[in-house]
Amino acid sequence: MKLDIMVGIMKYKVEIERDLCIACGNCVNECEEMFVMIDDKSTLIGGEIDEDNFSIKEYDDISCWIAASEMCPVECIIVFKDGLAIR
């Protein structure tokens, strides 16, 4: 019998409040494998855009997310760890 148990694995969610984005491009420059500019707004590559114009995606690793969110002058990138905002 095989048991699949996930112990200690953190889930991260990143949200971009696209209505606040000023298209400075700092996030793309800092983390180009995760961000793209669409319609002059930052968007998560492979993410969804919800009805409130948030770009949202879940990740297991946020290697460059914190730096990208810190580079955002309007603070429209929000990083969550296990449901709690950490940046």
C-alpha cells in the first residue's frame, strides 16, 4: 500500500492587482521567467486573470517573487504563503 503524504511543502500564491500596475517593467526585469506585460499591465505567465482584474497563480517555489514584489513602486504584487500575505 502506497501513502502519498505531503509534509512540509509550502504553497505560495502570487497576485498582481493589474489595475494598480503602471507598467514600469521592474517585475519582468527581476523575474522574466514568471512575468510578462500584457496590455501594458504585469501578468503572471500561465496564470489566470479573474473578474477583478487580478492575475493569480499558485507556485511551490518563489525564488524571485519576493525581489520582484519589492521592486514594484506601486506594490501591486502580493505574495501569499499558505494563505497569509508575506509581501
